[in-house]
Amino acid sequence: MGEVYRATDTTLGRTVAIKLLAERHSRDPDVRARFTREALAAARLSGEPYVITVFDVGEHDGRPFIVMEYLDGGTVHDELRKGRVDAPQALDWLDQAAAALDAAHRQGVVHRDVKPANLLLDKDGVVRVSDFGIASATGMDTLTLPGTVLGTAGYLSPEQARGELATPASDRYALGVVAFELLTGRRPFAADTPVTEAFGHLNAEVPSAERIAPDLPPGTDAVFSSALAKDPPTRPASAKELVHELRSAFDDAVPATVVLAEPPQIRIHRHSRWSRRNLAYAGAALGLVLAGLAGAALLGVAGGGGGGGAAERTVTHVRTVVTTTGGVSTTPASTGEGAELNREGFARMQVGDYQGALPLLTRAVHDLNGSRTLDEAYADYNLAYTRFALGRCDGVLALLARSQAIQGKRGAIDDLRRRAESACVGGTPGHGKGKAKGHGNEGDNG
């Protein structure tokens, strides 16, 4: 749409960039209006940190122009051409872009085309967000018609792909795509054609960044599940919050420890009677049974009478869930390191040691990710509860959403979600007190 020239401001002796509307577009009223919108949007934000500074706007021989600061560091897109970006650098750039976008949103400006090519770099490698050419701003005439798709396919939010109104949540979605690309080296829905890629934004599940780049810390996938959520209200409340959640995932990372263990086996005596003592033991093993669902797990039940030979059998760890409607479903539980880490973390939660539980549960979530077992669901919930109890909001809602996606609607999940949504809007939640309402591998929640 425009041509960019490097020039010298002879009055102030500084180098500037001049963006001039291409001559072939100068007679097109829609294009001229779009170019003018960029100038107005950029001028409105000029002076905000990490936003390109506009010095002047005008017209020469019927062609509108914008005079802005000249940056000689290239773009984030140029850096991505070299390959995946180191996490510290990526997080710094994301922080800077987030600050610019949040500032724009506070002034009623939605960028609508956030992508690496529009993140310019100065000589020190600091980001400036540029190209507000299709920005939507309060108080400006809109160029958007219903059903019009504006943006770049690789970074297009689902609502933009449907031709719907873009909101600040749309910019945050695009920033989430940029973050995914910086940390993994590829876009989440990269495809052979723009149409196919846009279709991915609309319909495909968010791929696992942790599988694409195994060195990413546990919790990264939970952040991207939230940032790239199809439903705008479920995304982070600000661009800053999105980046904060990513940084927290890296801060929480602890080196993995290899544990060699045989899968647990359970000896069940079909015809034995359980003593009151055995029932008490099994009840303690359940951990926590919440309203709306009765749960039972047969774990190492001892003695309790005779039996043997054909009457005795050995089975793999199995959890049986009896619903309030009488239906029964048997779900295999994980028996590896992740399940054990969740048990250990849950034990720490039970005595109020959330700091001790945090690294255990973080590793459990990473180990169990993608298993679709109840252990994964419980680990997600336990980590969400622990973070909230420690006064943190990052990743809590995303972890709860993953837990519910596996085990269905539960009262405990709904309760913690309501508390988190209430507490995290205006700041950070208070510290948890008393006994945790988490889930060990033996418990079920309702």
C-alpha cells in the first residue's frame, strides 16, 4: 500500500522514515482512508512506550505521507527467519509488544494485524509496534463491513476469520500466536495455504508447544490453551497478563528427576469381607470425595479374610467412578512418574505446604500432559489450586479448563473458577489457608 523511504530531517538533523502512499492507490478513496487511519491511530499513540513515534503527517502532490522515527534493527520477522528465538529474548520482546498493545487498548485502539513483521526493532533490539493501517479506533470512522476479513491469516483470531468485530482480545490472540512462533519456531496452525491456516484458527485444537519444543517448561501448553482460546472472553484479560503467565511457566520450571518404579499392582480378594479397619483405610486412600459424585479406588487393600488361588486376581491400577445417576465408568489411571508426583504434591497440599507442592505438581502436569487420564485432570486441578493458594493468577483458569475437559463438570472446579475470576480481575488472590481441596490419584471430585 505504501512506500517507505529513509530521509533526513534537516531542521533537527535526525534520520526519519517517510511512509508515502503508493501513487497507484492515491486515487482510491478507501485506500486513502485506510492510510489516513494509520496516521491518526499512530499519532494518537505516539509517545507511548514501544509504539512507533510519529513526527508529522501531510500530503504531497495528492499523496498522503507519514513521517515517523527511523529504526535500523529490522523486524522480529527478520529474526525468526534465522530460526527459533531464545526464550529470554522472546519474553523481552513479548513484554514490550504487550505494553504497547495494552496502551493502545486503553485508548480504544485495536491493532487487528499484530504479527512479527509489524514489530520493528531499534539498534538495541527493542520493539516498536508499527503499522496501524487496519487499526480500529474509538472515534474514527470504520472501514470494516460485516463479513470483511482484515488481518494476516497466520495470526488471525477466530472471530476475525469469521468477519466479526475485532476487540482487544483479538490482538491478544495474535500476540499469543507470535509467542508460540517465537518459542517453538513455527506458527501453531501453519499450513500450505492462507485459507487452510485460517481454518485452523477457527476449528483446530491448539497443538502442544511442549511437544514441538521439548525443552519448554511445564505449563507452557496451559498458557497457550488460554491465549489461543476460540472464545475471546476466556483469553487473558490483558497482553501483560499473557506474557506474565509465560514467564511464570519458565520461573516454575525445575529439572526433571528420573524415577524407576514398577507399575503398582493391586491384589483383590473377590470373596473376602472387609473389616471396619479396611474400610477406614480405603476411605483414607480416596483423599477427597466432593459433592455430586461418589468415588472409589481400590488401592493396596490389605488382608480381610481368606481367599486365594482362583479366588484371587492381580489387576492394574483402575479407578471406578459411580455417578449419582447410577452409571459406572472405569478410567485407567496413569501409573508412571507423573501420577506419583501428583500424589506427592497432593500430600503436601493436605498439610498446607503449597510451596513444596508447587514444583512437584508442575512436573506432574508436564509428565501427564496429553494422557487424557483422570490423573492428568487431577494434576491440572491441583496445580491450579496451589497457584491460587500462593496468591498467583497465572495459568489458573487454563488449568481448570483442561481438567474439566477431561473429567467433565465438577463443583470443585466451578467453585475455584468463580473464586479465581473474582480475585484475579483486580489483582492477585489471597493465600490459601487450611487443608487443600485438591485431588490425589485416589480421589474424585464432584
